[in-house]
Amino acid sequence: MNFLTKGCFNRSLSGVLYVLEIITFSILGLLFVFASLSDGSSDPGHITGNITVFQKKLFGKLKKKKDMSGVLVYITGFKSEVPGEVPDLVQKGRNFYPEILPIVVGQKVRFPNQDDIYHNVFSISRIKSFDLGQYKRTEPPKTVLFEKPGLVSVFCNIHPQMIAYVVILENKAYAMTDKNGTFQIQDVPSGAYTINAWLPNAERATKQVLIKPGENSVIDLEVSEIIKMEPHKRKDGSTYPEVGRNIYED
């Protein structure tokens, strides 16, 4: 899968997110079709490394971040079976957790609401569009099946600050960085692949990697948070109500 800076186009999604989804996952779709470079007959290898994250400061200068957690690192070039588990994208405290949820093509995602107020989860992504309607903590969580590789931006129709990203990958070879930027991906089939590092407001960084049977490959990458994220709109293309005028809170 090839990535992620960020489809029929809909006004509810900002132009920036639209461009991110198109560029990022056009390549991803091609990789999914032509994947499977490994013959699967050799012992798997491993990848460890470090992702350095830079952020734009005053006058456009880039400075290394202190906390480099939350970068998605993933391998493209082979397919794996669909995991049986159904991960949760939780609505809690008027936010989504986790912000970035990597899954494999064919997996379902559950959307539990752990708040006592209504949420209305939706996406108008070209990869997967859905509208889960309004429900509270007391109601059963709803589930969505993701059948295509790509990036799906997820929002709440009531609370504009709620933004998450479901990243549908071709295999399970992915990891999230810790606060030091380190990551580890175990059991990668031997072969030649592309390793990718991505954040929502950063351009995707890539590097070629050769996985040898039973060996560990060390890969370091850099990503820079330089993309301005524009406010998105509601599912019908309208703007969100002003703070204090939300009619859905009760």
C-alpha cells in the first residue's frame, strides 16, 4: 500500500483530505493488485527502526518533535490473510480512539459510543462511504466492513473535532511508533518490499527494504508535518453549528 498524504468528491470533505485520499491510495490500489513478491517458503524476517518527525515552526522552519509517537509504519508488496478480530474505533470524550486505525482488507471495524451523548459517525470517502446515524452509549455499537485498500477519513456529524483515519492495508505488517519514534514489525516474509511511514498532516516517506530469512533489517525514515489540515464539513455539505448551538447534545 502506498500512502497517505491524503472518492466521488463531496463538499463535506475538505479539498486537502480529498487530494490526500486520491494520491495516497491510487498507488495503494495498484500495489494491492500486483502484490505478493514473496514465495512464502522461507523463514520470515523482521524490521526495526526509528521514525524522526519534524514539525513546521515559525517562518516555516522545521524542528524535531519531542513526542514522535503515532506514526503508522507499514510494508507494501505482499498480501496476508484477513485477521479474525474486529477492532474498535471508540467514540469517547468527543474524540475518536485511536486516531489512526490500521486494518487489513476484508476486516470489519466496530464503532462503540462510550459517551452519554449522541454521536453520528460517517465517511464520504471514495474507498468506503457510510453513515451510522445517531446512537448513545446505551445502544449497540455499529460495524462497518472495509473491502478495498485505501484511506478512509472518519468524522462525527455532530462534533467537528472528531476526526479519525481507517487505513486499509494489504497485510498485517504494520506498526505504530512509540514516543521515541521506534517501531518493530515481526514475521515479514522474505522478499523485496517498500516500507512506508505516514501521519495525517505529513507527506508519506518510503524506502525499499530487502527482507532476508531469519534476519533483522534496520530502517530509519523521516516525516515532516507540513500539510495544513482544512476544516471539514458535515455529511450534507453544510458547516457545523457554532459552539454552544449544538442541538444534539441531549
